[in-house]
Amino acid sequence: TPFDPAQTLSCRVDAKARVCVRQSYYSAPAHLAGRRVAVRLGADTVHVIADGKTVAAHVRSLHKGTEDLVLDHYLEVLVRKPGALAGATALVTARASGAFTKAHQRFWDAARRALGDGAGTRALIGVLLLHRTMPTEAVIAGTDAALLAGRFDTALVAVEARRAADAARPVAAVATPA
């Protein structure tokens, strides 16, 4: 059997939804704030485990005092406080990694112009939540279709994203009897 050199630690998720491992901080889903979780510390990765499931995986930092924050971990909080998104450190990280694309920014800018800052940001957060269940390309296609229609409803983006995902899926050939 392969040898697993990872070390299992017990850490508390702080009020900012982070665990501190070897003086570096890694985000965890916000609903875990205040709870104790297991952390698997490997040579290259850090896995946060709650209720027997891996809820976050990060590349291990080599420098102390660093933060590795994932925007998706904070979306439920940001729905209630949409004004916090613009200055969020997790948003900066998502932009730098390419997870938050120019298409997302176009949708957000247009939604804020049409609906106002709070409602436009909530629409964007709804779109970002779609990434949990749909491929990125489909969600981007959905936002492009919503922009074209001039509507910023998350349900419309979801429908258009499903349509794009279905169109990208190859159709199975139906055998005809000879």
C-alpha cells in the first residue's frame, strides 16, 4: 500500500473563515466559522475536512503569514453583505488566479448600472454560485446571453448556461435496425 506522509491536525476555523496551519492561513467555507475541523497537511497540499468530507483544498504555502483565500467560501456571507465584495481580499485572489474573469466583471458592471450596487452585486453572487454546479464555460455563455438581453436575473443566466452546456455535449448516435 502507498505510504501517506500527510499529517492530520485539529484546527479551529476563525471568524474570518480561515484555518491557521504552520503560520499560514487557508480559507474554509464560511458556515464553519468557530468550528473545529481536521486538516490534512501534506507536502504540497492542505485539505480542510469537516464531517468526514473535504470542504477545501489549497496548495501549501511555503511562506509564513500568507493567506490563500477562495472566493467561493465567502459567497453566502456576501449575499447578506454585498458591499463587502468590492474590497474583498478573496476577490483579489480570484482575479489573480483567473477564476474571476473579465466576463464576470462585465456582467457585474452592467448589473450594477442597471440594478444599483447592492442588487447588481447580489446578481453577480448568484452567478458565482452557479459555478458550483455548472461548467465555467457554460456559466460564461449564460452571462453573455444575459448581457445581450439586457437582463441580470440569475435564473436567466442558469437557463442560458444549461442551454450552452447541452449544446456543447455530444449527441449520442442512435443505432437504426438494419
